[in-house]
Amino acid sequence: RRKVLFNAVKYGNRITGTHAAGDAAADHFMDVIEQASAAAGLTLDDIRARSHVIDHCALNPRPDQIERGKRLNIIWSCGPKYIDNAAQIARAYGEAHAHAWAAPIASIIRAGGRVAMEMDTSDVRKHGGVFHYVAKLLHRKDDSGKVWGPKEAIGREDALRMYTIWAAEYVRAENRLGSLEPGKLADLVVLDRDYFSVPLEEFPKIRAILTLVGGKVAYQHPSLPLPEAKGNAGGKR
């Protein structure tokens, strides 16, 4: 795949959707970006403008990779479920690596990086909703209750950014998605409790009761009867 990635970058493409597990994979990825860009005569500003993406945060990134990624304007896509893999990482590489490298999201954010939320549909169905995994970013507990990498816990505001504006930047749609502003699509959810004040132990119970996509109702819980909208908002706020 290295040759494929090299040619894709060389001919001006933006790379997303990579499976980068382990710190060596992240090294290879950034090596390719720099080498292929150099072969194409691209400057650092050209590289930064593309905002390439590395997925998963599974046993990466290391602190030096975080800084390198920031210089290249990398977006990291990180999966909370990899906190559940920390025990396996500890058995193979030692607890220090498990605490430091299992989805080190707070370290990326503290360094000024951006992180998009990553989640598998099958995992969401298994636990009945996305907030089971969002909670893991806040308390860093695996499914057995053990805390891994407590220094990598983030706040609710950053978790929200991972789901909204940083996710929009991942798909290069920040001019249309990610925040409620005039001219953007009115994509939003209404939750059944206050995201910012609900006790952490109740966080996984949060559910959406209304979902709007482009200003139109895409999902409405039976407990929330609403009259049909009148007029045409044109799908924008």
C-alpha cells in the first residue's frame, strides 16, 4: 500500500480512511506524505492545506508523532473503543505503553491538534447508543471498569468538537456542517437530557429524541410529538 499512498499524495490527492494501527504505521504514513510531497515539489504549506488524516489512534501516536502531525496539519480520527484494548496492549507491551498510547486524545488536543470521533455501527448497536463510547473519553474506563491513561481524559466540550466541527473538517465540509451558523445545513440532534450537566455515570443513557438533517426531521421519538413544519426553510438555518 505504500506505493499506492505515495502516488496518491504525489498527484495531489488527500489521504483519508487509513488503517494505522501501531506507531510504526503512523511513521510510515507521515514519511509517505513528506516524501511524495517533496517528489511533487509541494511545499509545507501545500501539505498543510490538504490536511491528511490518520485513523484509529490504536497504539499511536507517540508524543513526537503528535508534534510531527501538528506540523503537517494532520487530523487524527480516534476510536474510544481502543480504550477497551488497553489490557491487551499492557499484556503485550507493558502497562506504561497501554496508559500512554491507547487513544491518547487529550495529548493531541493539548498540542493543538484536531481529533474526529470514530465509531463502528456494530459497536454502537451492541451498547445501545453512541454515548457509551463518548463516556469512555471522559472517564477512560474499559468495560471491566479499569481506568487506562487517566491523563488522556478529555472534557465534554472537546468530545462535542470531535463529533461536530472537527468531524466536519475530516470530511472537508466545515463550510456546510459541524456548527449551527447561517448558511450551513441545519443538521442537529435534540437529546433527552443535558449533555453538559448529566452525571457521568448516567452519560451512556443519553439518547436522541429528535434528529434534523438539512432542516428536515429524520427521526422523532414517539415521546416528542411535534406539529408538521409549515413553509420551506430551504434546509438552512
